[in-house]
Amino acid sequence: MNYLQGDLRDQLAYVGHDVVRAGLVVGSGGNLSARLPDGDSCWVTASGTWLDRLDRASFVRVRIPDGATYPAGSVSPGPPTVQDGTPLLDGVRPPAPRAPGTMPDPTTPDPTTPEPTTPGPTPTSEVGLHLATYRARPDVQAIVHLHPQTVLLLDALGERIRLVTTDHGFYLRRVARVPFRAPGTPELAELAGEAARDGTNCLVLSQHGCSVLGDSVELAHKRAANLEEAARLTYRALAAGRLDDLPDCPAEFLAWIAETGPTSI
């Protein structure tokens, strides 16, 4: 295996750096996620993070069924804590134990004074898009949501992306279009989840971006790259006035790969 192995956050950070370098997203646009082995939660990029500057602290763990977030660094939900990790009881740090017969030191702060919790990162505003897709597709293990310019240009022009090469056919299989809904809304999340339910792994979110799915971070990454490449070839044919002459990948090849089962990486 020559793909980055280990922690899913490291794999997603690698994707973030690569897609920015490839021009598939700008700045803090787009967001990434991966389902954890428990199947019940996922890592998702935090709000406002730049995809080429991600590290493990740039991700928030979110429960897939209800969207609840986990405290930073924890394995499961727990009580709010202060920076040193002490649990707060009703927002108050419990008093430290004193030796028998001793009196409180008046020079020290009252240990029962409420101490605020340390704020952690919040999930991307598009977290609903990721969660709706994971709920609709238990087989999906990673989602790459980007704003690839050629994909979006073709959508704005009302042109579908042609799957020209065998790589496009093998990795993408088919591309579906999701009509425009405002980013971050439940309506967009619901439409994207429904569009993916039939096994479609490449969604164009009209005038917004794309949502590309895979059973691994690596496969979602490859699909995102192939989607933009297919869009660029389509646009070149359109610009040359030869789009009607641009053939799709042969139907017999698409039928053959459909019979081979899930796409491998």
C-alpha cells in the first residue's frame, strides 16, 4: 500500500493538502469526513479550517445518528470539563479534598466558583450533508466535499459531465445532480442523502460543489480527482465546439464493471 495509513484524521489531512494543491478548492471552502470503525460516529473538519492546513486538532468527532459532538480528545460523550480535564458538576469544579482539621486558605480562590468550560472546535456548517449521507449509505466510509471549478462551470452551463476514459467509468460509474439548495441547510442534506441512496457515489451540488463518497478515504480521494478530470475533458470539447462528437465510455465496458461489484482502489 502506498497510500497514507493510520489515523483517519491524518488521511483526511493528506487529502486536504492535495485537493488544494490540485485547485479543487480554495481556502477554507469544502469539508471532509470519515466514519470511525464503530460505525456510529465520524471525524469531520471543524468550521473555518483551511484544507491545506489540517492536523488532528482540526477535526470534530460527531455521532451519526443524532449529530451530537464528543468532547475534544474523548472516545465517548462525557460531562463538560475544564482545561485540566477535571469534570464539572453543574458547571462547577468540585472542591479539592482538605486534610482533616484544616481551614480553607482565604488567599486562594473559592473552589466552588463556576469555571467556564474550554471551548472546543465546532463541526463544519455542512455537517448535516455528511450525516445524512452516512445514514442513507451504511457502506460509505468517507466523504469529500469540494468546490471544483470545472465541475461547477459545466453545471452552470447546463452540461452533464461525460465519462470519457475507462478510469472515469471505473471510478465514477455515474454522476448525479442535486438541485440548488442553500449550503448548510437540512434541505440540501436531505436531497444529497436521497441522491446517494441508490449507490451513486458522485454528486454535483448545483452552483455549490460536489460530494464524493467512498468505502475508504483513498477511494473518495481518487473519485474526486477523476470527477474534475472528466469535467475538464468535457469542457475542452465544449470550448472546441466538438462536444457532440465526444463519446462516453463504451456501454459494454460500463456494463462489465457493473457486474464486477464494488470499485476497488
